[in-house]
Amino acid sequence: MKLVNVQGRKKTGKTTTVTNIISELVRRGYTVGSVKGIHIDAFSMDSETADTGKHKRAGADPVTARCHDETNVMFKGKRNLREILKFYDTDWVVIESHVDLRCPNIITGRTAYYDGEGKDVSLDEQVNELTIACSGVISNEISEFEGLPVINSMTSIEKLVDVIENFYNCKEEVRILEPEEEMALIESNDFIKVHADGREEAGSDHMLMENTVEVYINGKLRGAVPCTPQNIPELVIGWLNAEGFIDDIREIQQITINDEGTLAEVLLDNEWGNYPVRPVSQVKWKKEWIFALAKDFEIIMPLRQETMAAHNCRIARGLDDGSIDILFKCEDIGRHSAIDKVIGWSMRNGIDMTDCILFTSGRVSRAMVQKVIRAGIPVMAGKGTISKKAVALAKANNLTLIGYAKADSLCIFA
């Protein structure tokens, strides 16, 4: 399901633009749903004197009115757009006047710049970083506004819908919108320490912030990922790959992270990627590379040094002389999320992971091994033990899997 939002002031041609877009998408063979925002106080689709109105007043929620030609489902209260989209299963949803979900938008206006008279119906105050085109009454006068095409939906609807389709089909660099301010990573917790002899004393401990990012793909909730609120775009990219939603970062059009770091809105070319797990290509490796990574692991990273509660992960390439080139390393409260961040960083930076080594802290589980295989990484090493199912999955997919990796010894499991 792909989304486009049309927004603008009253009498700027907004509804005309919406209906023309719907008609053209249907003509092109798509199924299309719509959502209309209504800004009238006390507006209701229902009448208090109607039977359904009586149901509602009695406490029913939702209420459904079913007749020969249509079915209407009515909920109490205003639902946010993400909740509403759970009920849609169409190729496209065209939204009119909703701004609580960040997706590509088309702005309608009567003028280009506000002239100071009456209500502001200009494009200038409404265009934002998500705007892909402008339309409405102003399209009778101009064809471009600050680098954006201004297209008349009455005379050039094919061109306007081409712009919308191209937004999802283009293979340019993924657009990432994230908070400008960094989020806190460490919090202080007070406690009372109790001794066996009955003594009590006050203390304070530094703890990692624990966050959960809800990931919405094209408007629908697809997962909730626990993490430390750092490198969240990388986390989301890695998670999308690990869950089989994407095989290539160019399938992502946009990622938007909210200011709290708890919500990621992702726009994909195809939300049903469902890519299978494929075996990796085996490569020659040197034990010196693993020893060097284990030695680097002994250098305690900042979050672990302050809290002793962070897992960490790194990705590297081995060099001919036995040394390593560490490409990226990160910390997280969860070892799974640390792997997602490393893989996401590599995808975001165009790294070919088919000749890389991933080194992780903690016990290595089957789910962690699957993430590494999906990313195409041929060698995985960990500080701890390896689960039986992780070994079986590694053997079935050609992954070299190493456990108990130290600066002077290692154990090869697969």
C-alpha cells in the first residue's frame, strides 16, 4: 500500500485534485482507498435520531450500518491515521487534509506567496520537505514553484500521477528525516543498598536508556524494536533487511523518525518484500583477523564503561597482512539491535558486506545468525557461546561461525 497526501486551504482545488488522482490511479489498474479529513466542529456522519445513533448513545463502539449498496463502520472519537490504515488493503490510499502521518504530499493553493489580504491560501507557507508537487487553482498561472512542479490536475492529471508514481519507483538515495537534537543515552537511578547485617545506604547508578521503536511500513505497524536511542535510522534499515522486507536499501524511499525516537515511518517500494534467507558465499579467512577483533573488543566503549550494561558489535574487513580494517562499531542495550545497527550502517554507506566479518558480544542465537546471513556476511564471530540452532542454521547456509573468540584462542562451530 502506497500513500500520498493532498493538503491545502479551503477553495484551493484540494478535493478536485484528490478525485482526479483517484480516477487516474484507477484508470491505471490500481485499487485505491481514500481518507478525508473534515475540520467542522460537531460534524457527524450519523444522526442522533437514526437507529445507529441510538446504538452509539447506548455505548456500542464501533457501530456498523449495513445495507444493499454499502457498509458503514463508525467509531467513537478521532482515530489517528495509522489506526485507520489498518483497515485498508488497497494498492494506494489518497489522503486529503491529514498531517499526522508523514508521507509524500501535494500542496494546493490559490497564490504562490501570501499577499497579506484575507486568509493565507499561498503555497509558500505550506510547502515542506515532503512536498513532491503543487496543484490547485495556482496551477492556472505558474508551472513551477521553488523547484517543485506545479501541475493542473484538470488538464495534466497523467503528469501529476507520474510524479507520484516516480516518487516510489525512483532509485535515488534514501531520504532520512530524523530529530535534530541527540537523545539522552544514560539515566541515573537512585537505590537503597541493604547489607546482611541490616545496614542501609543510599546510592545511585548509571543505566542505559531503554527505548522501543515502532516501525510503520507504508502506514501499517510491522514491528516494535527495543534499543538504545542512538543510530536509529541504521537500526531501522538493518531491521528491515533482517525481517526480509528489503534486500537492497534502494527499495526504501523515506524513513522518518519522530522527536522522541519511538516511531519510525518507512515508505517502501513494496511493503511485501518477504525475501527468503539465502546461503552466503564462503570466503577464505585468517585466524589473525578474529584475534585482532577480539583484542579490539577489549577496548571498552563509552556506554559500557559508564553503565556496564551495553552490548557492542563491529564489522570489519581482514587485510592481507593479518590486520583488520574496522568499518563501524556501535553499542546498544540489546545484542540483536546492535547487529541491526551495524548492518543498517553498512547498507546506508554502500558497504559490500560479502567480504566482511561481524563480531558481536554475548551469546549468539539463531535469530542473530539469520540477520547476518540475510546481510550476506560470510564470517561471524562472538565472545560467548553459540546456540545449537544457530550452528545448524550457519551450516545450512555456508556461514563460518566462531564462538568464544579471544585475543589468543577461538572455537570454530561451523
